[in-house]
Amino acid sequence: PWRDSFILYPIVTMIINALLASLLSEITNDDVVLLDQGLRMMGLVSNASISIVTLTFSLTVLSVQIAAQSYSPRLLDEFLKDPVSKVVISTNLGAYVYCYTINYFLDNSSEDPRVPYVAIHLLTMHIAIVLISFVNFIHFFIN
């Protein structure tokens, strides 16, 4: 039952995002303005994604604890099998690893900066996915 494991989806998502960032970081140019914008966006996405992972994990544990006391301990198994928490944690950890991997490939030397412009532009998609997954989790948590 790796498929039911809580850790499988985050690991797979982190590996895919690391590989994607590594491949896209090979396409570079020397746009210093984009480099500064990219560094700010990477800071924003990585800080938001780790904060959302922390909040998601905390709310998940809290709700399972309260529900197990009020209803039944078997609820924990059902809650761990539910994909919403897995998807949110996977999405946000994947976005964090994507930013970390891009940061590894950045070369901001003053002589010849290497700016992975395709990877930086793809950060916009990661921002949207992080926000959509978080809103989806809040909707799931409220219901």
C-alpha cells in the first residue's frame, strides 16, 4: 500500500519539480531585471508554500485529533486516505523544491549573469497552483 501512503505523493511531486526546474534552468539569457524579479518571486513562492504546508499539516492534525475524540478513531484512516491534504501538501512542497532548484542554477555574477528565464516565467503557474490548492483545502476543511 504505497498508494495509500501519505508520503508518496509529496516525494513524487518534489522529484518531478526538481527535474523540471533543472531542465528549464538550462535555457538562459542575461536579463538582469528578470533576475531580480525572479529572485523576489522565488522568495515569495517558497515562503508562501512552506507556510501553507505548515498550516495544512497543523489543521489536518488538529481536525483528526478533534474528530477522533468526538467520533471514532477509525476516522484517522479515512482522513489519511482522502486525497485533498495529500494534494495540497504535495503541490506546495513541489513549488518549494522548484524554487530551491532554480536558485541553485542561478548565476548572478556581474560579468555574465545566467538567468533561467523560462523557469522563472513558469513560477507564475506555480503561484496560481499554490493559491488554488490552498483555497481548495480551506473549502474542504470548512465542509
